[in-house]
Amino acid sequence: MAPNYCPSCGATRTAEAKSCGAPFAAVATSRPASQSRRSTGVRVPTPLFVVAASLLFFGTLFFLFVVLYGGVQHAWDTSQNSSSVAYYNTTDELLCASSSSPPCGAEIKPHATSYWAKDCWSAPIAVVTVSTQDGRKLYERGADCDDWTGEFVVINKRDGEFVVNDSLPSTD
């Protein structure tokens, strides 16, 4: 049963009255519970939706970065050491790397990967030298600076002798 007074102004109304006379006040009618209220305006995304969409977007970008660049560590090493020569020392010896003959320019740690920047400022040919701590030369090779980009030197020990290989193409 509908109330017999106006909820806006409190005036008594009759059964035939559709409005109480108050400006812009319409008689309140009840809606069935199944009828939903429709909005004609633009819906604004909630903060939770924005956060979830942002996490999904940036998570996808991070995943693609990891997959396409072979992992975060590989991408970091590449960006930090792209102009250096990598030395993979598989021996128990502490060795030296230098751009010319000894003294020791940088240490090549045992069972580790070390990086040494090539010297391309003094000449267009970079010379890479590997020697022992006492100054015995194990390896020396010169190549154009562009040929050394991303290259590596592997140092092994076989039957008590050092065996050194590089990733440069052969000059034969």
C-alpha cells in the first residue's frame, strides 16, 4: 500500500493525486525487485580494475623481456660487457689479462668468468694477451676491434699444460 503522505514535503495526498504540488517532486513509486536501475552515463573504472590491468600489462612486458633476451642475467651481462672480451677460466690458476705483454692488467679468477675491455683507442687492432701470474705468456691474438665484439676466450688445462681457445674466426 502506498503511503498517504508525500515523502518530499509531508503533505497529505489523495488516492488520485500523482504529485503533491511541491516543485519537481514526483510521487514515489515502488519498483519490483527484479527491475534493475539503468545508468545512461559513462562508467568509470574502479581503482582495483586499473591496478589489475596495469599488473597484467607490465607483467606481460616483463615476461616477454625475459623470454626474448634469454633471461635477466644474460641481458644484464650483455648490456654491461658488450665491449669486453669474456674469459672463461676452467683451471685452478689465477691468470692475467692485458692489452699488451705483462704486467697483469686484470685478474682472471679460477673457475669463473672475467671480463676485460679491449684497447681500441690506441690502434684499430686489439691485442688480447693471457699470461700466468709469474709472467709466462699463454695466449696472444690480435684482431680488428669490431671482430672482438662479443667474443670470448676459454682457458683449460690438459695434462698439466694450458690450452687456450677463442671464438674468433680463423684467419686461414
